[in-house]
Amino acid sequence: MTALMKQKRTVSSMLVLLLTGLFVLAFLFPYIYLVMTSLKPGTEVVSTTPTLFPTVFTMDSFRKMFDVLPMVKYFGNSFFTAIASTSVSVFLGSLAAYGLSRFSSKLGNMFLLLTLTVRMVPLISVAVPMYGIINKLGLYDTKLALVLIYTSINIPFVIWMMIGFFDGLPKELDESARVDGCSRLGAFLKIILPVSLPGLATTAIFSYMMSWNDFLMGLMMTSTNAKTMPVGLSEFLGAYNLDLGPMTAAAVCFSFPVLIFSIMIQKYIVSGMTMGAVKE
Amino acid sequence: MTKSDRRTALLFFSPAAGFMILFFVYPMFLLVRDSLFDSKTGTEFVGADNYVNALTSERFYKSLYNTVIFVVGAVSIELIIGLILALLLSTGFKGSNFARTLFLSPLMIAPLVAGLIWKFMLNDQFGILNSFLFKLGLIDSPQSILWLSDERYALLSCMIADIWLTTPFMMLVLLAGIQGISGSLYEAANIDGASRMQRFWYITLPSLKPVIVVAVLIRMIDAARSFDIIWVLTQGGPNFASSLLSTMIYNTMARYNQAGYASALSILFIIILISICGIFMLRLWNPNKKAV
């Protein structure tokens, strides 16, 4: 390699580093700004000459947010509905996916087409009649309503994720389990599910995120009792509310744990996001 | 397949099917029914009146137009930035894995929180973006761009928030696609003395095409359906400047309480989305044609 080429190479790799660095800064800035704002004293939050870092670090906003918002309750509601709907939808969805993967039938194919269509239907469209159904069942403003709705939103997603996974497992696995005297369901529960744990984990993480991050369904189906965090957060924007410090603090509390957790388990997240689009 | 096999299969997917019938098929049926009844009482059959009203309403076309602008604008910028980021990271420099992790962070943030963050940053009184532009000398005063309350900028502001939130998804998928391209192609190109630009145009881009199409399709569907960000930032205002079909349906339902009209709008929205996806997919999966 000539000296000139070497030089050219260093310059271009420096350029790559520089550009990446700039983009990283640009993408991280909004969130860092949120976190920094939550640590500012109230007057600084809405200062007309905003700065990135607070002049004094204070936990005031975090203390105040409990007065403005029943944080613990909303947090609990979000957590409960997300966990419950994830468990139910992952179990029922993978059961269905297994059935569809192992026995193909006309009915099954129609069902598969239905799950695909559901992916394209805007949530707001079904939310309108869903509201009526939930009301009729007497479930308005209950956690059960949200669990039922999140479960049915997540099931088609779980089916699509898990069908690919089950298709990749050799049929001999089921057959040997059956020879050993397992029923179909037994083979599924004892053999197939444990082998599919990585796929299940990825799917569960995404189901959880979908429920946890939902705003629209929470907005339409709850009022006080079952309200979730996103809906609670959105209410800061109602009326003339200039006390935005607690809002930023609550937003940090809502998003920070998830952010840290997702960085820890990013292997699953990356595989889940690229699963649909990139064939290995 | 034996009869008992068929029965087992049915057993396996009937619980899931039950859920979907109760919370998707049945609501769809209700939606169609409601769309044929009047908006005030919901008891009088009005035929296609709601559809006629929608298709002759200026607001519907305005929202449809905004939705198209929002989807096309946001997704194409996401594609361009996502591709640049994927290419940068694919050079595999020291620390590129760490950079990828950092880029992932917006993806894990709820759209609602993303909306709140941008509402804060774009505020015309204490927003940091205007103050930054002012310090750079690009604008005359920190209050001169009303990002959220000026009709010219409202939709753009929503797009900025969406781009921030979902470009990382684009980057991630494209990066996986680039890493899946066989290295031997590049080696062969190197032997032939191809320049960096040529390698990009003749190897990377064509090999990446199927991945790009799928990623764009996924993003288009999700962008068209998005509601949270727009709701937090502008609620579709001012004067419907950032009204998308999703916010228009919500407003029709929740503010004006016109269930029949909202249902008709919903049906139209579903038809439009599914037919666009259908066209996309037919082109993608038709074995007789070359893939897109």
C-alpha cells in the first residue's frame, strides 16, 4: 500500500467517525434534553433562554409529580395490563401459530390472511366500534377491557412471529415426542415451547412494548380507574398548564427503565425488528 | 390429514381466533353497519349518505392529502438517513456496535413521550430549537418560527418527531440487509477495480432492494396509522393544517360525536390503506414479474 492510499484511508475513516458522532448526538439530544429538563427547577423549565444543562440540579419535579398525578396507580395499571396481555397473547398466539404451522388447512389459511389484514387496519378505525362493545360488556374503565383489547391487537403479531419460528423446527421433534406417548398438546407444551424460548422472548418483548406504549386505546377506554401512564402524561397538556417540570419527570420515569432494560436485551430486539424484513 | 388431526388443528387456533373474531371481525361488521346509519341518533338508515358526505367534504381531502404528504415525506427522509447511518455503521469501525446501541434508544420510547419531547423542544416561547437557530443567526428572534401553531410548519413538525422516532428502525433493518450481502461480491468488484461509488450503485443498492421495499412498506403502513405524535403536538390543527385521517376520525368520533360519519371515514381509510398495500405486495410477490 502506498503512503498516499494509507493517508486517504485514514481520512475517510475519520470522516465516518465524525459523521456517525454527529448523528449520534442529533439522535440522543432530544432525550438527553428531556432528562436534563426534569432535573431543572420549575422556573428554568420554561425559561425563554433555554439551556441544555440545569444551573442547579434538583429533584423538585420528581417530588411534585406525585402531587399532580396518581403516578403509582397509573404506573401499576400500565404494568399490569401490559404484563397480562403479553402473557395471554403470547400463549394463545403461539398455540395458534403451532397449529397453523403443523396442519395446513383452508380454514387455517383464511385465518392467516385475516391476521395479515389486521396488521394494515388503522387502530383508530376499530377503536370506534370496540368502544361500543366494551361499553356493552360493562367493561368501560376497567383493566380487563385493556387486557382484552391489547391481547387481540397482539395476537396477530405473535402468530406471524412464531409461525416462522415453528416452521424452522424439524417435524421429527414432534413425532419423537408423540412416539414417547405425548399428546399433541403435550408435545407442544413440553417439547416445542422450551425449544422456542428465544423466539418467544423476542415476541414477548415486542408485545409488551406495544401494550406499554399504547395511548389511543387507553385514551378511549378509560377515564379514572384504569388510566394508564401515557394517558396520564397527555393530560399535562390539557388546560393552561405551565408547570411542565413534573410532566418531564413523569415522562422520564415512564421511559427510562424501559430504555435501560431494552439496551440490556438488545440482542432480542435487533433480531425481532429484522426478522420480518431480512431473510437469513 | 386425518379427521382427528383436523380437530386438533382447530383446537390449537380456536382460542386465538375467538379473540380476533370478537375484537376485530365483529367490530369491522359493526363499523360497516354504523356507517350506513345517521350520525345523530344512529337509528335511521341513511344508505350511502355518510360516504357521499365524506367524499364531497373538503376536510376529508385535506386530511387525505396531509396523510399522503406525511407518509411520503417522513418515510423517504427516514429511508435516506437510515441508509446513510446503515452505511456508516457497516464499515464496522471500532465502537460501531456501541453507536448502534445508542441509535436504538428512540425506538424504545413511546410515541406519546416522543411527542411530548418535541412539543417541548418546538415550543415557540421556551423551545430550545428556536433558541438554537437564533444563536446560529438563522432566525431574527427566538419566537419567529411558530412550529406548532403556524399552518405552514405544523405538519412538518409532526414529521420531524416521527423521523426522529423511527429512523433507527430503518437503519437497523438496512444494516442487517447490508451485513447479509455476500462479501465475495465486493471482492470480485475490487479485483475489477470498482470505485467505492460503483460498489455502492452496482452491488449494495441492488442487493438491498428487497429489504428496502419491505422496510418501506412496513414504515408506510405505520406512518399512515400514526396518531399519538400528531395528537400530542397539534391535535390536527391549526385550522386542519396537520389533520391526518387518523386524527380526523378521532375528532369526528370523540369531539363531534358523529359515530356514523366516523365509521364511514374509517371504512374509507381501511380501503385506501389495504389497496395500497395490496398493490405493493402484488408487485413484490408476483413470481411472473421481476421483483420490483
